[in-house]
Amino acid sequence: MDWTFLKTLKFEELNLDKEDQDILHSLAERLQDNYPYHAQHYAGQMIKPPHPLAQAAQWMASFVNPNNHALDGGRATSALELEVISQLGQMMGFTPVLGHLTAGGTMANLEALWISRKIDANTTVLANELAHYTHSRMTEVLGIPFKAMPADAEGRMCLSDLKLVLTALKSKGQRATIVATLGTTGTGSIDPLEDIIDLAKQFDARIHVDAAYGGYFKLADVQHGSKRHFEAVQYADSIVIDPHKHGLQPYGCGAVLFKDPTVGRFYKHDSPYTYFTSTDLHLGEITLECSRSGAAAAGVWATLKKFPLVPRGVFAKRLNHSLQAANGLHRQALDFGYHSLPPALDICVFSTPGKKASLLSAQNRDFFERKAAEGIHLALLKLKPSQCPWAIEWDIEELVVIRSVLMKPEHNDPHFWKAVLG
């Protein structure tokens, strides 16, 4: 997107005085210093352009400035949020569902792990070594043990190692909370959730699904045997999904969902000065966060009116375009003689041709810089030998590779793939 339009906004129509207008003109200049996140040739980090409808809905609600911590502060937007959570729950197979929107996936994951600790103070959290670092960080905040589980060459949690750890915990009379990631932020890998659930039943473990990135792909035509793992989310205990990733929302908007609504009892607190106008359950009674923007709920609600969460719907087709884009770039990379990992979702990880890890890393850094100079924005990622299936010589501990996140439907374009790789 060309950000120069910000300089042409008619600030005087907002009843701002000359000083205010000057400040906003100065801000418009500063905001020019950004990557072209909305453009086709931006395929670097996980920044998906929000839909204009979501932006407009948030803007409208911001004039009311609702606070969804209590019905007193956000009557209309609290009702919208409950509708949104119901629809997210139905998509995931949680009916009934308890949940709420959050500032993002980190806070949502914190709440899910906090509930696990409330249920069993001696729980140990087990997560894929490629899972988001929020899990090791939040378990430190909560003061509960964390163990990273090895990933296989496809980036998935290794089931044999998981079973060994669960067995060891059981021998000590301890239970686990297993975090299954549906869409790791590095490679988009899908943990084998259906198989993890079978293990969890054997060892009486709790299941939390971090689908902050990949959750919406439950509606899409995922490949490589991953569909069954998305279908298994209905058997999890809690799920995190981020509407500000693939849900077309502005930052920040995450969500946490619980299958068992009775976990709401753990949120019990006393703040009578806040809740004097209603005896109905409200969102402030089932969140760790206090003040939360009701405008975020308005944005998600409006977007779901336009794009219902149904398989084969318009929204699902948009996700399929991203899946097709990643697979197309993968196939094109192989045709060019590059190394490339088969994408599980819409993230394509590849490397320039070669055999020696140190030389490949240097080539890939040069490739990244050259593409940026051409106006094509990608990202870099480091892989360990155990995470890399390519036959290369490992003279260094980690291989630097190219990572492309193809979140936009317009990335499904052979001309774009050739431009990226050429």
C-alpha cells in the first residue's frame, strides 16, 4: 500500500485545532517509514492486511470507546463479543464454549496454561521445541515446569519422545498439559493432534491447542494428512486462535476458548465497584485481563457477518488460495533446483542450491538482501540438522534458510513465484 494517502487526510474536518493538525501531519510523515505490508510483494512476516470492513467497524466503535471488562462499560460490544466467541467455538467444535477475546495469542495462551495450573498445580507443560516461545515464557511467569519436546524433520512433535516423558511423569505421580501447535510460526508445521489426544487419554493429560496462527485453516483444504488433526481439535480442553492473523482483523485481537464452561469458576473475584448494574455473567468475570477494547469485538463481528466461518465459503476459499500459493512456490523452487520443505500451511521454507551448510547460509542471506533491494520482502529462518531433511554437509550448527509467508490470496500467482525465486 502507498502510505502517502495519510498525508492527504482532511484533519480539519475532525474539529482539530491547528496544533493538533500539525502533529497529525508530522505523524503521517513518520508513518511513511514502513514496509509495504499490504502489497503482493510483501511475503515476509505474519502480517496480513486487515479487511477494510474490520477497520471501519473498529473505528466506529472507538468513538463509543467501550470497555468489555464489564457490562457497565461495553453493553453493546459485550453482546457482540459473546456472539463472536460462539461462532469461533462452533468452528472448533466447542459447543457450549467459554471464552473471550484477548490482546493477542500470548495473553490467550497464558490464560489457558493458568487454567491448567488451577486444575492441577503440579502439571508440567510439554510443547514442541518449535512451538512459540510464549509457552516457555508464560510457564515461567506461572511458576510451573516446562519441557520442550523434540521435533521431527517435518517440524512435528515427536510422539515417541512424548510418550517417554509422559511415562516418566506418571511414574512420579504427575500429570502433563500437552500443548499441540497447529501452525508453528517458523514453518507452519502441524503437530499430530489426533495421535497426541490418544496418548493424553492413556496418561490422563490435559490438551491445549495453540492454533493462534493455523486455527482458521480448519475450514480449508489442508494437505499432507493434516486434516484429521484439525478435526481432532474438538477433543482438546482449550484452544487459542488469533483473529489478527488469518481472521482479517487489525492488531491486537486474539481469543481463548475452553470446552468446559465450568472452568469459569477459577476466575472468581470480588470487585463490587465495577459490577453494580447487572447480575448476569459478563466477560469481566471470565478473563485475567481487566480493561479490554470492545472495538475489537465490533471488528470481528462485522467481518463474520460478511465472511461466515463455514467450509467452502468465501472465507475458506481465501485460505485455500494461500495454501495453493505456498505449494506453488514450493514446486517452483524445486523446478529451479532449490531445496524446499513441503508446506503444511501457507508458509514456504526454501534454500538456494548447494551442499555445504555454511555456504548455503551465506548464499541465503545474500538472496534475502538482493530480493529486498528488488522490493520483494521475505524472511530468514534457522534450521537445526534434525529439522532439515536435505542431504547437505553440516559444518555449522544451524542453517539459515529463506521463509516466505503467503497470507494474501494474491500470492497465488505463478508470476509472483518466479519473481521471488528468480
